[in-house]
Amino acid sequence: MNYNGPINTGAATETDRVNDTPAPVVQKRGRRGRLMLLGVVVVFTGSLTSGAWNHLTQYRLTAVAAEAERNLVPQVRLAAVAASGETQVVRLPATTSAFASANIFARASGYVGKREVDIGDRVKAGQLLAEIVAPELDHQIAQAEATLAQLKFALQQAEANRELAKVTWDRDRPLVDKGWVTGQQGTIDQQNLKAQEAAVQVAQANVTAEEAQVQVLHQQKVYQQVVAPFDGVITQRNIDVGSLVQADATSGTFMFNLMQGNVIRTQVFVPQDQAFGLEPGIEAVVHVPEIPDRSFPGKVTRIADAIQPGSRTLLAEIDIPNPDGALKPGIYCTIELHIPRKSPSFQISADAIIFNEGGTQVAVVENGVVHLRKVNVVRDFGQRVDIDRGVKAGDEVILNPPVDLAEGSKVKPRRPTAQQMS
């Protein structure tokens, strides 16, 4: 049987299904898609709007901060510049020494018979320190005195012979003139008188020489008594009773060392930049670390008056009265010198110094405006410094100035309190 109509194979296409879907269902699906698309658009638009608003807010805040920074007037601490005093106090290390020190050598040869002092003994000028025994010196003195007596008798004999020759010549001279005595005899008498006068001179010279020798021996006898040349203290003793000592100008026996301690001499080397203005009579004070509760005043007694080329320092000596012996020779100390200033200077806080490519500067504030001025530091005391140019007394300088501080900047003063300054 033949069939000419559509054949149903059992498989439906997508179009067939769509065409077979009811109309209300299709409309519902389309509306849902549009709503989803609209939601995506709204969310995207909201996000874009929020980001733009945040960016605009941040930009506005940055602009406000920049404007505030441009218009900001920083607060700074100020300190006044003070004129330095008429004198500057210079502290330098030094060493004490005795006002006078003497090495006492033997001036007579012999053995030490007595030793009256020892190390640490205080002695007075002329006090016996030791006695040297030299029996041979007594024999030399006796021999020299005997020789002197002999020479004195020889002088008397020469004088007697001269008187005889003079009397003979005085008697024969008239006879020679009258021709009663030959001229030859007169010449003999005259020359004999001259010879006797010369003999007297020789005898006198011999007596003088021997007297000098006796004086030398007696002086050596005096040197057997070794006495102190000045008041002081014995710091060295190199002999004892029975020691053999030799008197010699180059190799004599070193017996004692004596130091005068009632006045202490202190030598100090003052640097060149502080030496100008130093002169005798300037006040000085000695401080000893081991005696912190006491100072020892004195005066500059003498200066070398010439700068040493090697160290560029000037030697000065200060004499310190030491009646109670509190100061000892050879100790370390510090010297305060009150030197008058030769040129004016000013003191400022070390916190005000600026070191940069412009050199050493300070920031001076005038009517709220900063002015950078170059200065020259002449002395550094740690917390404060001395400068000699760039500022004047009464100027106000900035303490701890900011690194970006520039010429002409405006600042607001904030002076330190009394507690901060202390």
C-alpha cells in the first residue's frame, strides 16, 4: 500500500521543540535574560562610579595636604646669641715640678764619717747632711802651711838682701860721682840692687801661690761638711756611713738629691690659638684629680716668649705656693688659665651649627624669616661653641634646624623652656 504523507521517524529537531513550546514559557525566559543583563550593567556602572568617586576623593585629599604643606609655617626652637666674657678659661694638662732641685755631689774625697739625713727628711739651708773624713787632707794642709812659712822666710831674706844692696848703692853712688870709686864698682852695685828687687818679687809671688794652695786645701776641708744649699726635702740618698766618695768635676760621687717644695713650679704648653694674650701675672688655678675638693691658685710667672715650631705651643711656667706640702713634684694636674680675649667672640649652642656644602652656618631668625649666615668656630666646649663672626649679641638662632631649611623660609618661634635650657 502506498502512503504519500509525512513519515514520523520519532526524532524531533530543536526548532520543532521551540515551535512546540508554549508562548507564555518563551516570554518568561526572555524577560529573565533581559533582567540579568540589566543587573550586570547596573553592577558595572556602580563599580565604575564608586572607583571614580574614590579616586576623586583621594585626589582632593592629596591636593588639600599639598596646599596645607605649602602654607605650613614650621615651629622652631630659638636660642639667643650671647657675647663671650672678657677672659677665656683655657684648661690644659700639666705636670708639677719642684721650684728648685739640686743634685749634691762630693767636693772632697774620702770616706763618709756621718750621714745625718735620709730620704723624705725635710732640711733647712745650711743644715749638715753628711761629713766626709779625709786624714790625708789634713796632712796636705799641714805640709802646705809649712811650705808657706818657709816661703815667707825666704821673702824676708830676699827683702833683707834688697835692703843691703840698696844701702850699698846709696853709699857708693856719691863716691862714683866724685871718682873715688871706679865706675865698674858702681855698675855692679846698681845691678845687684835690681837683682835683689827681682828676687823679692819672686819670693812674694811664691808666697801668694802657696797661700792660694792653702786656701784650696782649707776649702776642701770645708767641703768635708756637706750642707743643704736651700730648704727642701731629700728625695734621693746614694751614700751611707763608710762609703768612699770621690771629688771630681766630671765623675764625682752623687750623694743626695734635694728638692724645694714650698713653691711648686708647673710647666704648661699653650696652643698657638690660645697663646696670644698670655703674659706674666695672669691668674691660673691648678686642679689635681686626686684632690677634687681643693684648688691651688697661682699666677703665670714666666713665659718662653717664642712659639715652638714643632708643636706650635708656647711654654709657660706657673709658680704655685705650697706651704703645707699638699702638692708633690712630678704629679699630673690640669691648669686653668684665665687669658684676656684679644678679639670679641660669641657663644651659641652647638645644636645651632649647620654643616653642609655651604660650610659652617647658623640659621638666624629675623621677623619670622630665616637667614643663613656663615660662622667660624674658634673653640668647641661640647654643648656650646665660640664663634668670632657671622652673628652678633642678641641674634636668635634655630636649634636643631631641619635639613630642608632654606634661606628666606618662614618659621614660627618656639623658645625653649628653662628646663630644656638646663
